[in-house]
Amino acid sequence: MNVERGVRLIAGVMVLLSLVFAYYFSLNWLWLTAFVGLNLLQSAFTNWCPGMKFLRMMGLKDAS
């Protein structure tokens, strides 16, 4: 797995978790979904995401 795939994996998990939490606990969890979506949008233009640094620290490599 590389950094780019890791970012998509984390984003997908966060969106699904926030939807489950919004259904069972509080609709305020949808703010997490919005944050993840905005973060993915800005990373499409800047090619940078806070999760990328974390994944690199875990040893994942960038896509070649």
C-alpha cells in the first residue's frame, strides 16, 4: 500500500464511521463527513493532506 491509497482508505473509513455515528447517536457527526470531504477536495488541488505525514511516519511510500 502507498500513501495515496492509505489516504483514500482512511477517508472512506472516517466517512462510513461518521454516518453510522450520525444514525445511532447524533446528527452532529455529519460535520466529520463534511470535514473529510473538504479535506479531500483541497488535497486534490494541493496534493497535500494531514494524513499523508502520518502515513509516511508509519513507513508507507509515495506512489511512483
